[in-house]
Amino acid sequence: MSTLLRLDFVRADLHAQLDACTDDDLDELEFGVIGFDDENTVRRYNVFESQMAGLSRDRVIDMPLFTGVAPCMNNFLVAQRFEDAAADGSTLDDVIDYVFTLRMRPVRVKLRLLTAPGRRFRYVLVKRAL
Amino acid sequence: MPPEAADVGAEYEALLQFLYLAPVGLAQTTLEGEIVMINPLSAQLLMPLSQQGFSNLFAALEDVAPDLRHQAAKFGAASGMICDGVRIQLGPGTVTKPDAQTLSLTLLKLDSKRLMAVLSDVTEHVKRERLLRQSEAWLNAIMTGVRDYALISLDSQGRIDSWNESIGRITGHDSSAVGEPYSIFYPGDGITPHRLMDRLREADDSGWSLDDGWRQRANGSRFWGSALLSPLRLLQDDTGPAYCLIIRDITDKLEASETIRRATSCDHLTGIANRRMLFEAAEIELARWRRAPRPLTLLMLDADHFKTINDRFGHPAGDAVLCSLAAALTSTFRECDIVARVGGEEFAVLLPSTSVQGALAVATRLLSVVAGQTLEIEGHRIQYTVSGGVASMEADVTGFDALMKRADRALYAAKSAGRNRVQSFG
């Protein structure tokens, strides 16, 4: 796992690397990983994210991300970006500043949004802002 | 793990998820507004307001609800409702989100240490209410309490087409009014020639245009009137009068409608228009401008060294300064101008059919009125000044927020040039 631990939040080819990871691999990462399919159903949810949010994986997997898990991202800053990218078949790879309310405490985070045509999963990656 | 503990853990998770998914914003704060707990929707609603992240509810809402902190601080009871469903107007509409966003805030004092806030986005609700108000006003205008009214026919330019008894009864004008524009029924500063035409166009577009407000009789006395304007020519080759204008004297209903208007559209400290009213009016003026461009200017004003006044003489003195400034604004500007308080010590005036030069001239007059007066408050003699920035609506201004930004830049320029002055953008 030593190679995976070095999978950096800002690494350029991160999308391909994440798709190649097993779920166990994702659990080794030190940032939150939410992977979902083209219908926005959550398919991957790593331990780091689960612990930050206080939600176990089985409450989240197979749920609709923007309506059933994290409605706080169902807006033009996040959900709309994925929809727009899907609509014109473009690649989305952007890091934005955001505020999560993890266990009802406001926490400033950086979100990396990843989607690209032909990729298996879309990702929202979550890292605490310093 | 004993079975009970496992249950508690699962229930805790279920509760967390319940709050994560709640379609209403909830936050718990200290009495000073420091956020202790907050759910995702609250955070999402507050996010556009606080670039720096947020730790304090009052600080996050400072620009859009400047009185909130004060209101909470002066709430004397040990517990209870500080405010219930108060409407907070966020920014003006933008290109991507054309409707000005409105939040509803309920603030409850739980005990001597905790406040609970409930926030929700009521933008759509407000929009529906506005439509409802309009149709209600329309129904009122045509169906109820019609004791007497003036029925006036107008030509295509809004000039009075013919005289009849009802015009004499309600407005006191005689047949010499024929050929005059219908603005003779308004107080001198109540309507501009552009606005006169705007109302005709609006009646063309939607079938009617309704306008409640002060009207003036031939002898100069005023009454609160409801004016319903509707187009008469349904076919292009129709001849005869182009519009029908019905004016009713509803002065006896003024109190009731004023109470409602004040509750929803006025800043509760100064009594002038609030942000919501300004943004609504601006939306209408910008639509008129797009249909028929004409001079339209925005003046942003800011009381100089206001924080110092507050710190030195206390909050009541600061409030008195704001009220005095609001009064000076109301007496200086025309009735058709929208004078509003948009933030703590920040005010705005939207001037229809007014050039930058015209706006600068009135603003300069205001500045000298303000600088020349001395307020006596709780034994202190207070003098203050204001700075202003003017920007005019142009084709490259994308919306009201962009116009405000320009006027704000001019205001900053006036501040940095030494205050007590007004500058124009560009």
C-alpha cells in the first residue's frame, strides 16, 4: 500500500488511478473518496470519508448521491458541474473550496471533482482545508 | 459491545443522516451567534454570504441582515422567539439565477446560552406571493368596494382623450385636461415621462398595469389611488382611444395596505425600503431599460466613519444617525426614486430617467444637507458626512449586481479621495 499512500489529492492522473484501485486500496487513502456512476448512485465510499461524516458505508452505497446522501452538494457548484460535463461530453477536473458540516460542525474542505467520458466512475474527493 | 450500545451507535448514525438530509437549515449558536452545530442545508444557504468560511451566524448575515445581532442582544426574555420567519434578501438576481434569492430566518432563544436558528430558501415562495399579490390587487381594483372611480380614455401616447363627469368627481380636473398626459394625476415628482410610457408598454404586454400610490387632484391635494391601465385596441386597425385608465380613491384602505407594505418592504429601523424592495424595483426598472434604454442611475451611499460614531457614542446614536440619513434621503430624492437601506450603514438610491450628471447633482445636494446638520443625541452633538458613488445602466452591465458593483467602486474611490464627496464610475 505504500505506493497508494502516496496517491496525492492533487495528482494529475488521479482519476485513472482511482478507477484502478480496489475498495480496500481506497480505504488506505488519507482523503475522502465518494465514487458514483452516471446515474449519480454511490458505488464507492472509503473509510476516511465514512469516518469524517460519521456514516457507515452500507448507509450510503447504492443511494442517490445528490438527493439521498449529500443534498448539500446538489447545487450549481457541484451537481450541476457533473451534469454539464456529462451533457457536453467533456472532462471535469477541478478543485473547489467548500464547507461541509461533518457531524454538524462546519469544516472547510477542498473538493476535487472528477468525471471524464469513458471512465467507470465519477468522483468527489474530500480533503480538509488547512 | 453490549447490544444496547450497538443500538445507540446505529441510532446516532441514523440521527446524523436525518440531519444531513433535512431539507431545512438548522443551526445552534451561542447568544453571540458563534456556531456550535449546523446542518448541511444551513451551511449551503450561508456559503454565498461568507467568503472566509463561517464561525458566527451574525457575522455571516451582517451585510444582509445588519440588525440581527442587535435584535438578539436586546431580546430580554430568558427564552423565546427572537424573530419568526423574517425574510432576508440575499444578492440581487444574476444572469444564471435571475430571481433575487430570499431566505427565511427564525431565531429562537433556548436559554441563557443557546440560540437555535432555522433557515430556508423561500425564493420561489416569494415569487409566487408576488404574483398572488398582483392578482389580488387586480381583483381588488376591479371587483371590490367600487364606490366611485374615474374612467379615463387615453390615446396611444397616454394623453387624455376625452373628458367626463367621473374625472371631475375624483380628480377635480375640468375639460381642459383633454390632451394632457395622464401624469397630471400624479404628484410632480411621482412619475417621469419614461415611466408614463413604460406603464403603457406593460399594459400592452400583460393586458393590464396596476399602480397604487399617491395621486394628485387639480387643486394640489393628494389621495391614495389605485390606477388600473388596460389597452383597448385589440386589433391593429381598431380606432378610438388606445387605453382605458381607471383611478379609484382608496385612501381609506391606505392604512391596511401600508401596514402590509411596511412589514415586507421596509427596513425596520429607518422605515425606508429594504434590500428586497430595492431588488424588486431594480428588476422592474432593468426590464424597462432593456425594452427601451434610457438614463438609469444607481447611487450607493455610505455614512463616513460610522464605526467610530458607534464606538464613541454607542449604538442608539448610530441608529439615530442612520435614521437621520434616511430622512435626509427621503426629503432630497423624488417620489419615483427608490431610496433603500442595503446594509449596516450602506444606502442605495435607484434613479429612473436620470443621467449621471443629474444623479451627481442631487447627491451633492444631499451631501451638503447632511454635512450641514448637527444631531443632538443623548447630550452629544454629532456631525457626520456621507460618501457616494454613481453608476449608470449601460449595455455592457449584465444585471443589477453588476450595476451595484460599479456604483460601489465609485463609492470606494470617493472614500479614498477623502470622503464627504460623490464620484461617478469610470
